[in-house]
Amino acid sequence: MTSADTHSQPFRTPLPVRTPSPANPGSTPDRTMKRPTLDSDQTIEALRKIREQVDQVAGLLVATHDGLVLANDTETIEPDSVAAMSAAATGLAAQFTAQAGIGESRCAMFEGSSGYVCVFPVEGSLLLVVFGQPEITMGLFTLAAKQALTLLRVAALSPGGSHRARPEPE
């Protein structure tokens, strides 16, 4: 059988998908996520302020869980690709931590030869991607990334923040 024969054969059955069991066996979890309506200009301004406040952060990006860019304060990356990969990374991290039995995933962190990138689930269907400068250590980057996450939650998402999310129309 050649590779051409393999690709032309129809799929017989779909691959099985493992779904997590609900916390309460009698209830089913609500898997719907409301997409927050953020003011893009205000969120970009909040990202710029966070980047100025937190040492060793090279860039920030806010995306949806389905991989769409909402706000971007980066210089050397392709934001649409990174947003899509961040969505995949958080999904893989959630599956990995569940399979390893270590609880709910809090972030997905990657170390490259010239820096770090971390993806955090923020709130609802939002993700925060934090890029670390090349000379930072993993410990300092972890602290800087978590500080950026906290500042974003305060600035863009809290009711008292100056850059609040607009209420979603019902």
C-alpha cells in the first residue's frame, strides 16, 4: 500500500475524545463561554502601561480561547499566529495537567534559546500571552508574567479599573 492509497481511504471511525467528568456527578458543566467585549484601544493602552511597569517583559497579547487577537503590544511576532497557538497551548496544557493528575492548568510556559513565553487563562474566554526578554531567568520571568497577569485583571477586567470590559449585550 502506498501513501497515496492511505490518504484516499475514508476514515472508519473518529478518534475517541476524553471528556472530564463533572465535579458533581449529577450535574453537567456549563461549557459555554461568553466572549467579553473589550475596548481594544483601552486594552492596548493597559498592555503598554503593564509593559512599562513590569521589568523584563518584552511584549503582551490578549487573545480569545478560540485564537483571535483582541489586543497586542508586541513588536517582533505575528499576533494572529501567536493567538492561535496560545489557544492550542492552553488546551494542551489543560489535557496534560489532567492526565498527569496535578490539578487544573494555570499556564503554559515555554523556554526558547532567547527568552520565554507564557500563556495564562485570564477570565471567561480570555488569554494573556507574556513574552520575556532574552536575559531573564525562568524564576524572574515567572514572577514578571504573574505580575503582568494581575495588573491586566485589575486594569482591564475589574469593575473599578479604568479600562473596564464593556458589558456584553444580552
